[in-house]
Amino acid sequence: MHSPDTKKIKSLSVDFPESELIINNDGSVYHLNLKPSDIAENIIVVGDPGRVHQVSRYFDTVDFEMNKREFITHTGTLNGKKITVISSGIGTDNVEILMTELDALASINFKNRKRKARRKKLKIVRIGTSGTMRADVKLDSHLVSVNAIGIDNLMGFYKLYQKKEHKDLCRNIKQLVNLPSTPYFVSCSETLLNQIGFDMVQGNTVTSPGFYAPQGRVLRAPVKTPDFLDKLTAFNEDGFYLSNFEMETAGYYAFGQMLKHDMLSVNAIIANRAIQKFSKKPADAIDSLIQKVLERFTS
């Protein structure tokens, strides 16, 4: 067998060859099935594809729709501004696809496969649901993730800048709960925090690679760390404590940081793990959060 021509591979990576940036025959990006003109600069992301309509029903107009796998997209207008809502499905693996392809739509010329001279800086707000580990965070409240700790392994494949104090904090969390990989620390956009999350409960969110054992739930399958939830709840390093679990925020913040887009994640708190209670009206909590974000995002 011949060894690969590494010089040729390296030269191809200067721009974006068709094997790396896959463009469909209609000019749309591979997974999302979207063209650059199909998205706004202001974007709402939701996990559940069924929640896309819950958001877009408040638009003044819906001018474009696309359904592709778990990625459902509606683009329209609200208060005179173009706005997009798109679903990601569950987990940071889907977030990687969504954020990478949204960035491609904003930053790459699909005709010549070169970087645009003037890229678009996207403003992206994730509206999700979450369970808190703090007894003092009320059910149905709205929490904004000021920071996120990713305990998934996605960023092990990327060059994500981390401050020394954040590396130290993440190593301590890894040791505390015996994680297989070192977590990563990322933060929200200050601009979007001030615009949208200014009066919400502020939290430090744990982004997990699963819903059960990676969030401290124990059912029938044996788990590696039975006191996982208790240890993370008790974690406090110089006043930094953890507030809630979900499955996407750290991925969004990491890509926002690396690709230079503004990113904010807000959650309706529908479960309280500390007191073992679940919201009686989760749909109402989510709907009120949707309306709040849309009003502030387009004002």
C-alpha cells in the first residue's frame, strides 16, 4: 500500500473541498438542507423538533420552512426583523453539526468554496428545559447559563482555548466524580446576557452526554458513581457552584467561542433534583420563556 500524500491533503484544506463541506445539488448545506439566504442573523435554537412551531407561531410571518431529519427550520419576521428558529435534536453531537453548518452558511461562499470577505456574526439563543440540583431554584423559573461545564468529550477533538483557572476547576471536577475525560469551561455572550437574560436566575450549567447516569439518575442499569449527583451538588470552589443539568449548552458556547458568534442558553426549570419534584405545568413554563426571549430578541 502507498502512504497517503500528506502534502496534497494539506494543500486541499486551505479552502473547503467537496468531501469536507458537502453541498447538496440544490446549493444547500448537507445536513440542514439550508442555503445562506434561508437563515436570519438572529436565530433561536430548540432541542425538540416539535417546539419549532411553538416558537414560530408567534412570528408575524413565516416565509420559509425546511424539514430534514431532526433539523426543522422556520424563518420569518417578528417586529420587522428577520428571525429563524431551528431544532437541533438532543446532545452536543447534533450541536456540532448544527453550529458548524450554520457557521458555514454565514462564513463561506458556497459558489467558490472560499471564506467570505465579510462573514456574518450570528446571534443564537437556545431555549431549552433543564433540571436543577439546587433546592433554592424554583420549579418553572427561568435560568440563564452564564457559564457551562461540558462533561461530554466533544471538545477533545477541537482546539478550545481555556484559562488556567478554568482548567484547574475542570480537573477538580473530573477527579471529584471520576470522569473518563477532563471537562471544559465556556461562557455565554455578555451582549446577549444583558439583552435577554438580565433578570433570570443565573447559573453554571453542567452539559452531560446522557440523560440518566451522566446526570446522576440511577434506575436499573449499574452506574459507575452512585453518588454522582450528591458530589456535583456539593461542589463549591471559591464560590463557584453548579446549578443545573442539560445536554447542549456547553457545546453551543464552545462553538460560539471558537467561531466568534454570540451565544446564549436559557432554560425553563421543570425538575428539581434536590427535592425530587417535577413541574405540574411544564408547557406553561416553556411557553412563557419563549415569549420572553422573542420579545427581548426582536425589540
